[in-house]
Amino acid sequence: MSSLRTTSTFKLGMWLLLAPLCLWLILLIILPHLELLAFSFTDPEQGSFTFSFYQEFFLEPLYWRTFVRTAVMSIMATILTLLIAFPVAFYIAKMLKGRSKGIVFAMCLIPFWVSELVRTFGWMILLRESGVISNFLQWSGLSAGPVELLYTDATIMLGLVYTSMLFMVVPLVNTLDSLDDSFIEAGYDLGGSNWNVLREIVIPHATPGIVSGCIIVFMLSLGNYLTPVLLGGKDSLWFTEQIYTQFITRFNWEQGSAFGLLLLLLSSLIVWAGLKISSQSFSKTMG
Amino acid sequence: MPKETTIDLACENICKHFSDFTAVDNISFTIPKGSFFSILGPSGCGKTTLLRMLAGFEQPSSGDLLIKQKSMLDVPPNKRPVNMVFQHLALFPTMNIEENIGYGLRRQSVPKSEIAERVTTVLDRVGLAGSGKKRVEQLSGGQRQRIALARCLVLNPTLLLLDEPLGALDLKLREQMKIELKLLQKEFGTTFVYITHDQSEALVMSDQIAVMNKGRFEQVGTPHQLYYQPETAFVAGFVGDSNRWQGTVESLASSTVLVSTSDGLSFKSTIMGDKAINTGNSVEIFVRPEAINVSRTAASEETDNQLVCQVETILFDGAKSQIIAVEKESGGKITVTLPQTSDFTNLKNADTLYLNWSAEQTLCFIDNPDSIGSV
């Protein structure tokens, strides 16, 4: 009898613990998306079922080109972030010991204590026509007139990589930390060069961290609004900007809903393709 | 010189200093080709540092390191003809057995077909034919051990370094692997350098053992020499079990001395080591429990050392059982091996025992404040 009771109390406890998560999922994720789904298929005038908002996306080149551009730039930002974050994470996890390790890791975290908006304005102060870098170039005589460094694709990329860096470094440091030094030493001992050891031992071990870092960074970049708008200006052509315009400027919630769902669908598709290419499974990466 | 043995490894005055202490202090030794050389010492004695210098993961502060007469000081680990079996083996978990063993061969750009062939051969030789496609975690501890060896031996290294690889195994398997390692070493003919803190591993497997303490070699010799003729008190205490007494020299006679211990016992002992001993010196004496004759009746003839004791405790451990006995008058304690003869099957506490042993089996070392360590 007692064991029966403990299992039932255990079950109750489990449900109580799960309740906030379920509420969060239902209220903030599932319900809004069902609402979006309903919106995107409803004709606002007649209230009847329609495909027209999805048709609009494929028929109007501006929309799908913006989407492709956003996806490609996000993938590039992800790759760049990985290339920069990997050596940093390797240095933190494997080269540093004790106190200095903690300090350097904390230094990577500190910029993220400031809100994204403030951080982005920081970049604007540096890069704008009357900004720090432009003034320095003129003062040193390297440039005759003011230099505008904002509102280019490179600037957007810079902002995206900077914003995402932490989300790549943390999972990488975690997986690299768990790689015992003796594996690396064994790699050298058996005749491997730096490159061999990196490719055959370090990267295979770090793959789950690399993949989860890439998923997070890609999703963050794809869904980023502030950075492309502030650093890219009017011509940034970021897909989230289109969604914003539909909802807020045009008051076309139906079109906005369709775009939102398309973004969700297509980003999931890209992540799935990425996992297939790197032959990783989602559960392996997250577990 | 056809009969001259070739030297695979020579260390000349190797030192390694870290910021605040000396890990390896002026060590010189040579290892002949094809031998099983062990470095035995307590943890923290510098043996791992020494091994890592041989592998190339640490640079000596001074001295030279020659493999086949060629200095290795400027050779990085991946270019040395040396391979290492790591303490926790370091088999790559992301590769299967075949890929693990083939890793080193791929680095040497050996053609694929030859790699497959050599991997199959070496797997066969370590007795694991057909497990090439298995994953590391599918193998048992002993099998992993053999794979780690195979991964090194397939490269035909001049020197194979082993960093306490048996430490993680349970007792039964460790006993079995000791014999297996020795047989594999003989079969492959590779020179092994084995470091361990377990004297039994060193004694069973080695041709030569160096006993290391505080960065120095105390003694280098065959297992037999270390056991029967220890040169220092540290070696006498570290290799094998010993009864150990502090005492003072009472009188001197050619090679034997009469020592009275702090317990109030006095023993005839043999002077060991190369230091001169005088009357009044404080010394340490060692007697192995297994060197003591135990009898339940008084011996008829006179021997160098005899004691009449009472059994205090019997530490039963099968063939390795020991008796702790107390000398009646002084209260001094002595450990002896429990003989497995019928006389002793019903031995119980407070029984009287007559112990005797010779002066040759009582080793006397002059007190040296440097050698305190023991097992």
C-alpha cells in the first residue's frame, strides 16, 4: 500500500513541478501560434478561408528575397561566430587553468550585462560618420573626409556576430572542458599534427557543442530585429522587419501572421537540414 | 660488438624544476633494448614527470635524453619513436577499435590496405581478433587495456611508456593483466618503461626496477636485488613488507652489529648501504615477516635472533595471513607470516610462539633523515 501511495504522491509532485512549464508552453507558445495560424488563413473581410497571404509571400519577390537574404546572412553569421568562438573557447577550456580561466570566461560574459539596445548604440557611436573611428581616421590623416561605416551588410554581420558570440562560447567551453587532456596528448603521442588532433579528436568530441551553439546562434540571428535595423538602417532588409511592418505600420495582421509562421517553418527546415548534414540528432545535441 | 646489448634509452643527468620544487633531481640511467624497466615510487615522487619528459610532454630543465643515441630534446612528442599507454588509456571514444588502432598508422600515411592488414594482425596478437568494429564502451576493462597496448605496438615504437595503466582495474583482473603484459612484452620484444606505485606489479613484470623517491633514484636493480639487497632504508621499507625498528648500535663485529631497539629488544643485524656505522649511531633495522621462522616449540639450536612471543592478533588473509605477536618482557610487537602447516591451523590469541631468524635477514641502515617514506 505504502509504495502505491508514494508513487501517487510522486506523480502529483511531478505534475506540480511540470505545471509552470506546461502553462508557459500553452499560454505563450502554443496558443499564440494557433492564433497566428487562424489569422493567416482567414480573409478579414468575408471571414472565409484563404491562401492569399501565403501566395503573397511567393508572388512578391521583395518578400521571399528578403527571406533568403536573411537566411543566408544568418548562416554566414553563424559560421563566422563559430570560427571566432572556437579558438576563444579552446583557449578558455584547455589552455587556461584555475583563476585566470574564470576571469577570462567572466570577461566574455560582461558585455552581456548591458542590454542589447545599449550595446548596439555603442557600435553606432563607434561607427557612424561623426563617430570615434571616423574622427580617428581624419585626425591621423588616413582619410580626408568623414567615413560612414554604418548601414552596410558588413556592419550588420559585425553586430550579429558580436551579439551571438556568448551563445557560441558557452556551449563550446562546456564540451571542450569535458575533453580530457590525455586524449589530446594521446593524439600527439601517436604521431598526430596540430591539424590531425583538431580534426580527429577535438572537433568530433566538440560536435554536440558546436551544433547546439550553431542552432542557438542561427535562431537568434534569424529572429534578431534590433541589430539589423539599427546597424543596417533602411536598407537592412531583414525578414523580422517585414513582419514588424505588417503588424505595426500596415496593420495587416493576417499577412504578418503568415510571415511569422513561414519564418518558423523555414528556420526549422534549415536547422533540420543542418543536423542532417552534420549527421547529428537533435536529442543527442541537447542531451 | 655482436654480444653488446644495444641501449634504447639513455638519460643523462635529467633535472626538472617547477617554480617552487624539484620534481626530478639529476637522474641518469640506461635501458637496454627489449627489457621491461619499471620505475617504482610513491605518488608525488616525480615518476610521472619523468615519464612525461620521455614522451615529450615536458621539457627537462637540464640534462639530456637519448633514444638510440639520438638526443630527443628538440623532438616534439609526435615525432619521437615513443608511444604511451595513458593512465586512463585515452582510447578515443569517437572512434571504433579499428579506427583507434589505425590512428597512428594514418598519421604515417600508410596505405589503407596495409593499415587494415596491420590492424587485423595486431588485434590477433593481443587476442581480440574480430573486435575491430566494436565501440570502445562495448569492451571490458581488460580488453580496453589490450587495445591501448595494440594501438601503440602497431606503430613498432622503440620505447613503450606505460603510466600505471592497471590502476583502474579490480584486483583479480590486475593480477591477470600483470602476467599478460609481461607475456606481450616478451612476444613483441619492445622496450617497456612502466611506472607504478604498486610494488607487486613492478616485481612480477620487470627485468629492472628503479625505486624512485623525492625526485631521485634510490636504487636500480633486478626485482631480486631490490627485495634481498636493498641499498637504502627507503627501498627496504618500500619494496615488500617489513618489520621496522628504530635503534642504537650497541656493538660492532666485522659485518654484523648488535642493535637495541627503542622497544627494548636487541637484534644481531647486517650492515647495509655504503655508509660507515659506529657504536652509538642511531639506525633502522628491517626484518621481513616471511623471513622469520615460526615454531610452537622452543628451537633446539641457537640462532642469531630469537624471541618468545604471544599471539596478539591473527590477520587472516588466506595465503598472505599474518600474525601480530608481542614479546613477553618488552611488549615490543612483531609481524610474522602465518605458516600454512598443520601445526598452526588451530592457532589462537595468547598462544606462545618461538621466533628465530638469522642476522643476514636483519638489515641495518644508518639513520638518514631524508628517507622517512614508507608504504
